[in-house]
Amino acid sequence: MQSSTLKIEGALFIITVDPERRIIRDGSILVEGQRITRVGKASELASVPADRVIDAREMVITPGFTNGHMHISYAHATRGIFPDDLGPEYLPNVFKLQAIMTEEEEYYTSLLGITELLKYGTTTFVDPGSTKYLDACMKAYEESGCRIIVGWQVTDRPNPLNVPVYETQEAIERMEETIKSYDHRLDDRVRAWAMPFSAGFASDELLVAAKALADKYQTGMTIHHVIRPESAEASMKQYGKRPTEHLEDLGVLGPNLLLAHALGVNEAELDAIERTQTKVVMNPTAAIKGGSGTTKTGLLPEMVERGIGVGIGTDAGNNSNLVESMRAMYLVAVLYKDGRQDVKMIPAETAVELATISGARSLGLDDQIGSIEAGKKADLVLFDTKRPEWRTIFNPVNNLVYNADGRSVHTVIVDGRVVVEDHKPLFVDEWELIQKVQKIGEDMLARTGVSFPQRWPMV
Ligand SMILES: [Zn+2]
């Protein structure tokens, strides 16, 4: 069967993020089936026929964005309930809410989270193992067309967060079962990794076994790593070692491990990360709202400088609240300039790399996604620049990072399939879904009794 062809024609600029970092003015892209087959000047592709042509005049095209840490399955149902001065105590409540979700509730809530991500240009994301009903949620991944990395989140140590605790052997089996059942599903859009919650809540045996599974099945592994700088001190107390040193001693560091957060890791730990080609995802929207000191102790500029495979994520819609890659890009571009009082920190181009090619590398997917090149999967974002925030336009990278946000995303393509068009998701009735999830959230709060007073009277 011949795959159908799609031509995206005459874009104002294509920000390719290819090895030469070319920005093509008046460019066109040809997609055949799931892949990009040609990228070039519109004039070069003018005579190439296609089954469908998208008129991209006045549009800026970027690769789809990656989000390396985004709990997709629960937060959207009870978004914004936590007071902003709550601190880490919100976490036990998160797990309390999550624990009572039904299969149907998790499906709809996941679908709303996915809708938000796709609509604003994030095409690939990591759900760090918090989805309970993967079979039901596979339907949401299939319908929406997103690219997702899933896993089974495990701990084998009692923990104050109410993260479910398993016997070590059962935890290992659950991770393995999940990898075997879900890795490479939906035309390879779904990947499944090993996902122990964190080194603090996992025995050495569990961490070592998780890494062995990632190696055996040639897949990945992610853990929460130094969520706040204080976690480093906890590790010193528990193991007499810095958290990253502890992992290196166990042999858990490596190219297929993605450390999430990594706040307060020191230069010696960066040496270990660099030496072992371990990957990192930093979550600026969550870190700054949680007062985690990312501008003070976050070493993102140093990671970039060392060539570490680092990407950006957001964490969930309930702690970070902001789950847009565009905002995360903006924040990494401005936070370190201000924190270090140095405008040379994280240029706009680096911010774009962190959300595209470098992000893809941190997920082990840079041979498939992260740039607009012939042979890569067609994950593309088309921005409508006929809007005041995009104009005037001379340097599209600066405009993308510093002026624009997700609201100007017009069309989103994942794996060659148009999933958002004219700002609307094509796979769901968005308003109907929102109303459903509002009702789900009300039910969950009533069932758990979780509630927080608001500061202003609601009359
Ligand atoms: Zn997390």
C-alpha cells in the first residue's frame, strides 16, 4: 500500500533544528506516511504533487516539543486546588486523589491532559509511571495520536507520600510486565520504561533490577532525582553519599537513565552524569512555583556546557500547573540570565534545543524525532504568526521563545497525522471533555474529602 503524502507549503520560516540548525525562509516540507521525506525551499518542492497540501504562508514551523516529565493521568481533574504556600505537603494528597480514580476517570483525565499538551505543541512526553489503568489510557493515546513514554511507578519502601509500596520482587515483575506489554505499541508511538519512584523510596536491589530491565529490553528508565536541594542532604544522611554518587556506585547511571528534576546536584555529580552519559530533565515551571531554588542551585547552564543530554519538562498540572513547553522554554531562557546576572546564560536557540533535539536525545529518541529532517518522524508544529505577539518578525527564534506562547499553535502533526487544526483538537469534542473532567474532579474531591480553604470568600 502506498502511503499518503502531505505537503506543507510555503512557510514563512521553518526552524529545522537540523545538524546545521538551518532556518529555511519560504520553505516546504513533504511528509510520506509517518515520515518527513523532503525539506527545502518552497520553489524546490513546487512541482512535487501531494494528496493533501497545507498552506503554511505566514506560519513558522518547528519540530514537535518534548516534555520529559509530565504526570498526565490525574492532575487535570483537580487542577489548582492546592494553595500556593502549601509546600511539599501537597504530595500525600496527590497520591490520595490518584489512588481512588476509576478506570473511566483516568481515561478522561488523561485525555484532557493530552489535549492541552498537543494543542500547544508538545507532541512527545514522559508520564513518569503514574497511570494506573494503562489499558484504558491506551485508548486515549491511540485516539489523540500523541507520542508517550509510560511505565509502572514502584517503590518497595514505606514512604510519607503514600506512593504504593510493593514487595521488591513484585515491583520488579510489575515493571517488567509493563515493558513487555506496552513497549513499541501503536506503531512505536508508545514506549515503556522502568520507573522506580525515587532512590529514596527504593531498595538498592530494586534500582539495580530496574536498570537491568532497561538494558535487557533496550528501553529507558526514569526516576525522581533530587526534587529539592534538601533531598541531597537526605541522601547524605541515608547513604553517606551524594544521591548521584549512590546511583553510580550501584551501576545504575547510564545512557538509558533519565534523572528528573536534578536540583541541587553538584559539579562532582555532573562529572558522574557526564562520564556515564546519563540524561536529565529539568522542570522549570514546577521548580519555581515550588520554591525549589532552581535559579540558585540548578546547574542547567553547566549541563548544556558539558554537552549532557538534557531536556525540559513541566511536572503535573497540579504542582507546576503550567504544562506548556513554550512557557518552560521561556523560563529556562530567562531564569538563569537573571539568577546569574549574565545575559549569556541559555540563549533562545539553546532553549529551543532543550525542547526539541536535546529533549529527544534525553529520551533516546533523537534518531526519530526532535528536528525537521528527511527520514525523521513527522512531528511538526505550525504557528500562526498573523497575531500581534508574533510581529514584527525578523528573528523567528527570538519571537518563538520570548514573545509567543502556545495559543498561536495553529496545526499540530504527530507521526504524519494532523491532530490539531485551526487551533482545535481533531480527536475529541474539547468542551464536552472539559465538562466531563470537571464533574470527575468534583466527585473525586467529594469521595476523598480533600479540600483546601481559599483565601478569598466565594459568595
Ligand atoms: Zn514527578
